[in-house]
Amino acid sequence: MVGLAIVRRLESDSFSRLITRTHTELDLTDQERPGILILAAAKVGGILANNTCPAEFSYESLLMGANVIHQA
């Protein structure tokens, strides 16, 4: 949701060379070195999923951010 809002805003500001990937197309827990990255990714679920496995969601979200920081 946040990522889509960022893309819409950038497109409305005439950014036309955006390259986007869905969470199924790009695994941010795998280290990569992009030129520019706007991180709006996180492991999330519905209320039940968040209550059932909060540690897994937090860990994967932290791992995504850590890999981005490491490559920066």
C-alpha cells in the first residue's frame, strides 16, 4: 500500500523511468546492490496472521531493512 502510493506520487511528478517489483518478483531478504532504492517493503499479514506469527513478520521486515542498509 505504501509502495503503491509512492509510485503514484512519483508518476504524478513526471518520474517516468520507475522500475518496480512485487514482493513475489523481488526477495529483499536476498542481498542485492541496486542503484537507487525506496524501501516501502515489509512482511505483513492480516490481524490473525500478525497475531499468530509476529516474530516471523518482524524478523523478515528487519532483514529487508538490514540488507538495504548493508548494501548502501
